[in-house]
Amino acid sequence: MKKEAMHISDRLVRSGLAGCAQVLGPVESTFMWNGKVVKEKEWICIVKAAAALYEEIEKEIISAHSYEVPEIISFRIWKGSDNYLKWLRGTALKVQSSRTRMR
């Protein structure tokens, strides 16, 4: 559901785990679930964040998602504009720094 995807993206950005999250869709998905072919309209949430925050992001998504097994995959950014990547790293550093102080 779009509402759920928007909620998750908002939660990740507001918590400081992601610098940006985009919701795309709907997309038509076909997949196997419990031995049956299932067709669903789904929404894709692209989350842009530091790799060091992956585990925390995954926990947040799982806790907020209605699927028993939500699709959560990670891609490495091989190239990007220097200014954008600097901004994204800065966002992650602030989060890591504040989490370190909380411990």
C-alpha cells in the first residue's frame, strides 16, 4: 500500500537513518508465496543511506511493514555526484555520532 510505503519512508528520514527516501509505484509484482503464484500491486521505497546504518534500517522496515517477509535489499553506490554523496555521508555521520553518544 502506498500509505504504508510513505509511512516507512517518513519514519526512516525523520529518525535520521536515511538522508532521502522515494516511493515509486504502483508496480505489478508476480511472486511465489506459500507454493502459489501471487500477483500484487506494490510500492517501491528507495532509501538512500550509509551502509553502516543498514541493520538499523532493516529493523525499522521490518517493524513497520505488513508483509511477513518484506523485500529489503541493498545496492552499493559505485558513482555519484561529489556534492550529493558528501551530503549523504554528512547525514549518516550525524546519525552515527548521535547514536554513539547515546550508548
